[in-house]
Amino acid sequence: MILQICLLCLNIFSLFSCQKNHHGQFEHSDLYPKNQQIQDGGTLVIGIRAEPESINPLFALSQSSRNIIRLVFSRLADINEDLKGFTPRLAKSWEISTDNSQITFHLRTNVHWQDGTPFTSKDVVFTYQMHINPVVAWDGMAYKQNISSVEAFNDSTVVFSFYENHRSMLSDAVEGYILPAHILQNISPQNLFTSDFNRHPIGTGPFQLNSWIDMQTITLLKNKRFYESGKPHLDQIIFRIIPDNFNLLNQLKAGEVDLVESIYPKDFQAIIQNWNHGHSDIRPISYLGRRYDFIGWNMIDPESYRNSIDRGESQDAIKYNIQPNRLFGSQKVRAALTMALDREAIMNTVNFGMAVPMNGPVSPILPSYNEAANIVWEYNPQKALKFLAEQGWTDSDGDNILDKNGIPFKFEILTESGNLLWEQVATIVQAQLADIGIQVTPRFLEPALLYGKLLPAKDFDAVIIGWSVGLTPDFSPLFHSSTFYTPFHFTGYYSREYDRLDELAKTAANDDMAQKYYDKIAQLLSNDLPYTWLYYRMECSAVHGRFKDIIYDRRGLYNNPEDWWIPLDERQYIDKVFKK
Amino acid sequence: MLNGIIRRILSAIPTLLVGITLCFLIIHLAPGNPATRFLNPSQTAATQEIIRERFGLNQSLPIQYFHWLKQVLFHFDFGYSFYNGKDCTEVLISALGPTIILSFWALVFALSVGISLGIFTALRADTHVDRVINSTMMIFLSTPAFWLGLMFIGLFTIHLNWLPGSHLHSLYYDQLDSFGQLLDSVRHLILPVFTLGLPLAATVFKYIRAGMIDALQSDYTLAARARGIRQSTILWKYSLKNSLLPLVSLLGVIIPALLSGAVIVEVVFALPGVGRAMVTAVFGRDYPILMAGASLAFFIVILFNIVADIFYRILDPRIRNSAGGL
């Protein structure tokens, strides 16, 4: 009991002591001076919570799988920090045809697969065939939609042809890791998902798989055939699977694990304080990540939607004739709800300062982000009440709950059970909306039920969830009318103006033109408010201070693993023991 | 007796089938869809259908069930994991080793601690020592395994730095000599075995202590004393033998409890056992792994109940000689 009270006191203390926002000082990579002598060797131990499902780029979905794939495989080119240019990888150069219909890639001729087989243009063509094969169902298939063909001109030259001239032609072409044709062409696409290759991959990346012990460790060794001579610098990278968060953090503190990604903001504050006070060698690193959280309002009436579907009405008829939601069908109500929420307080409470405000659809990490384009609904409960009154919502019976035509303003707000952050947000939203006379009931649901049933059926009132964004803006699956019946478009938002702007932005000839349309989209959506954007999260990670030259930025943490190294005088037992 | 055993085994088969069928229905009828995990914003309806087809989810539930049952009964094939495409039988076989090791040592620990403390306190019933041990064991009995595990990690791993708090081996296990490897494995097993074994030890303790107190106060003990039989003989030959009898049927319950306890312990201590594989499968809606694990659990529970019945019959002449028997 005494111990529990002590733990409670500690929690309360850390809660209050973590209100200060420290993140600014960890936003930049701590690079060693260029003239430093880089020493090879050493071991990096990365703690991960879940076992990767596969190390085959065709089937990898989890972050841990993708991270390992980044180490084992290579792309033709990698996107630069500015999210505009590209750094050559398996392709040493490329040129775009004068009519903008083709890109010719000149491949490196010194690349070998980790089994010794030379890498050629046949691998690039084969990879494209796998990417577009519907049986494989690669999750990046949409990137290849504008590519009409990929042909090998010779062993080191490959030509991508496109249907239309888009700004994204190069990024579409280089999306996806290149696969070994000499291994995978012997496996039928139907059997790829269960093939042995998924756990014994052969790539061209800086590291190669050495062993995978189920639910324990995945060990990668330096690829001695790596095409960038003298790299990688580390001898091995071990992924240690530790499902329990408490255990994972303790192993980080104890030095048994060197790197952990996606640390909870509260735990991250303790790491910052220890680092700042010189009590720990664990360096906190944070950067604007890829995730944002929001409240999604159901803008259509679930019952009329269900009835239309049951009646077998044509999709267009449903889209145009559907009844608006009795609560959230009105833009003014959605605006009022947004103004009634102190989003900054929500952001700081649940993220301990490790987030930035978000007011519109464009992610702040993207070049097309322009905060000035968003309409910002500042916290203003009085104005919220005024908006609601204009829509007929007043407390006519004096029960402290707004009502209209005898119907009280009550609704359920759903979120994923087990996601403590969203559960906290739901509770705060409940309290803040109660202050203006709206009764909210939070409901925490199992993910399969939430995403697999209620959201696709548009059978909900409001939901608190988050999205992970890509490095190019694409809002069509969320808001374009062509995706109205897909699971991601659950708000039922429909706007001809939005459809027009979305198509113009995608087909714009240059970045400046596209920016104009993205600004208009931001203005339109931040006004229409199918979502109330809550905040944009910072990624919180930590790495042992002996690892140098780790470049982390909005692309993530694994930008240059081949460059990471450890000075000799900072090496530890784990760096030396494997040298035996 | 052989007829009785065969009858008992035959009667267990329908129980197993009904249990597995119910489990199949519960898992498949739960709202949600395992294919949801593969959804992405740019996916077409056709691609979603291909993914459903890949896992056989496009078929009706009865067809899915009979197909699964046929594969299991005739080919011992539990299918492939929805999560990673691995053969479910391989997943379970590789996970079974750590679970058996953990459960075996936890059982050994629970029996040795439970029995010895049970006897010790029964002989000192209602003394201060008895009350202290009894209360301590009741605390372990009512403590959730995950909390106990975390406390052990906090104390022995973080504060004292005596024992590792996760995994079966150290990272540098392969670099150690044979003795070093043995020591490393033992060090890694101590905390999980304590966490899993202590609540069970408390259960065993409770049974043994009560049984021993009963036996020590019984008429046959009094008669044995009156005949001048030595106290140690009375204790070991008569009282203990009788108080151990309920433990046999208790083992039929303890073994499944070990398996369910292992789920928590394996997650907290990052051990690669069946429990952890099942937890991952539950969160990932990995039906084939869940069904394979559930089938294994049903089989183990039924098997150990049969074994307990048989042993009970062998050890207790009253049941052996009764008309009903097995």
C-alpha cells in the first residue's frame, strides 16, 4: 500500500514537472565534425515492442518491419530532407525525356545481392511487376498507377514510361524497395505471403539478416558487399523484441538497449530531464513525425445511409440524397464544437508538450504546408454557444443540457480501447463540452470493431483517432467523393468544390500551381470541419549517446544507418564481446 | 481399469470437438475483420477482396469451419498465420518449448514450496510463525501475476541489478561457454518462475496445510499414536499421504492455470512462449494461430484431467474399488 502511494505521488510529481516544453533542443541531428576519423565496429541494440510480421517489402506493414527493411534493402533513390530532391541509391543517375513521358534510370554496376548475385535491371522490372500484381496486393500499388510500363534497355538501364505528366513521376517511380528477381521469380505470387523469403530476405542494403529468433531477437550483420565502399560502419544491429513498455524503458536506462522509438511523451520527459542534468547517457531525440490526431464528425445520418444501402440505391443517389446528421450536419455546429474545445490544453495535457497545434489537413512536415491558409477556430466557448443558439440549440428546460425541439444535445464519442492517449482526449473532450451543455459519452472500442465495422458503416456520432501521413499530400481517400464508400472516408464529407481542387492539385504542372490549390483545400476543409484537428505529434525516441552521426528529421530516424558509428573510446562491453 | 481409461478418453473426444467448435464460432463471430489490418487508403475494393480470399475469409463460416477441421484432422495442418504467413504448427511447436520449461520449473517450485510450507505450518498451527506464513501466502495468492512480475523486475532487475528481467538468454549467450550458458539461462528463468510459481505455491500450500491439519486431528492418527507408532512415521506415512490426495485432482486444475498464467508472465518477461504468441494473435485477429493455440489448450486441459483421474484412482483405493470408478 505504501509502495502504491509512493508510486502515485511519483506519478503526480512527474505530471506537474513535465509541463515545460523542452522539445526544441532535440529537433536537430547531432552530427560529428566532418574531419573526425570514423571508426568501424560496434553493435547497436534496438528495442522494439512488436515482432515484425515480415522482412519482405511487399508485405511489411508495421513500423518495425519497415525499419528493418530499410536496413536490408535499397530503393533506386531516396527522398531528401527537403522532400523535393532525391539521392541516388541503386540508380546512379536518371534523366527525364523531353516530352516528360519517360524517366530513364542508369543503375549502379557494382551492386550485388547479399547472396552474391549481381543486381541488374531485370530486378527493377520484376519488382515493378510484383508491385502492380493484384494478387500480391502491395500496399503502395497506388504509386504505380500512372506508370504504363517499365522496360530494361540493358543490364544497367531501365526505362519507366508514364500515362500522364505529373509532378510526382520520379517519386512514384522510386517508391518501393527493389526485390531479387532471381529468388522470387521462382515463387508464384499466390505463395509469396507464406514464402520462406519473408523471414530470410536477401537484399542490397547496408545490413543483411543473420538470425531471427522467434519473439526474441533479429540480428543483422554488416553487408560486406554493400555498394557504398567503407560503409556501413557498425558491425551489427540487433533488434530486441520487448513487448512490455516498462521493461523496454528499463532496458534502455540499464544500457541493455541502445535505441527505442516512439516513447510515450510522459516517459520521454524523464529521459530529457536525466539527459539535461547529466544523469544519463541516453540522448532524447524528437522531431515532427508523421502522426496527427483529430475528432471526426459523422456528417450524415447513419440511419438514412443504412436504409439507402439496404434499398440498393445507386451510389450516386446515396451520395447526393443522404440526410445530414441531426447534430453534426451543420457546419456552424461543427465550428461551435471546435471552438468549445481548448485544443491547446488537450494537446499539452496528453502529449506533455510533445506536439504542435494543427488546424487544417496539410501536415506541417510537408512543403505544401501553409498555416496562413487554414481558418483557425480559437477556443471561445461564448462564441460557440452563440453559434449553437443560431442553430436552435439552447437550454430551454434549464437542465444544463442544450436542446432543440425537445431533443437534448447528447452523443457518443468513440475511440480505440487500449490507446491511453486517445482515451484521455475523450475524457477531456467530455468535460470541456459539458461546460457548454453538451453531454458526451466516451466509448472505448476494440480496434477491429471500430475500424472494421462502425466507421466503414458510418454508424457512429464522433470518433477520436489519428492518421499517419505520407511524404506527399493526398486527401482523396478521406474527403473526395470518389472514395465516399471506402472505409477511410467515414465522415461522409461531400463537396464538389473540394473534388475540383483535389484534382487540380494532383495534376498541377508545377509546385507553385499545386501550392495554390493546396492552400485552397486547406482553407475549405478547415472551414467545413469534417474533422476537428487536435494536434500534430512529435516523435519521441532515445538513443545511447555513443552513437554518432544519426540524421533524424521529418523523414524519420532511419535516414542514414550506414553512416552511424561509435568512437573507439566510447565503446562498451556489448561492442567488444562479439569480436571474440 | 483399462476399460475405464478407454471410456474416459473416448468421452473426452466430443468434449474436445464441442470446445473447439465453440471457440471457432466465438473467434469468427466477434465483430470486426482480420483483413482490416491490411487496409490502406489507396486500396481498391478488388484488392480488399483478394486479401480476404488469401485468408479464406470470402467463404461462408460453415465452409471455413469444415475446411479448417478437415485440414486439422486429416493433415494436422492448422493453416498459416494471417499476421506473418508462418505455418501455425511451426509457430506453436517453437513456442511450446519455452512455455514447457517455464511451466515445469514453476510447478516444481510451487509444489516444493507449497508442500514444505504447508507441512511446516500445519505442525505449528495457530502459532505466530503459522500466521505470518499463512498471511504471506494469501498475499501471493491474491496478487495479479503482472503486478508481481513488474515488482520483481523493479526490485531485482532495476534496483538491485541482480537478475535479468526479460528474454530467455542474454544477447551474448552464444559467446559464453557451456557453464556460462547454463548459468545465463538459470538467471533469466528465476524471476519468471517465481512470478508464475508463487501464486500456485500459495494454492498448494493452502490445500496441504488444511489437509495436514485435518489428518493430524483425525481418528486414525489418534489410533496410530495410541499404538505407539513414532510421530515421524505418522506424519510421513499416514497424514501426508492422505493430505496429498486432493493435490492430485488439484494438479488437473493447476496445469491449465499454469498455461493461462504463462500468458501474462511471458509478455511481462518477453519470453517466446505459447502465451505470448496467443496474445499477439488476439490483438492481430490472427484466427489460425488463435485456433491452433485454443485447440492445444483444450487438449492439454482434457489430457491432464484424464491423467489426474487415473492417478486419483490408482492412489485412492476407495475410488478404485467403487463400482463407478472411472
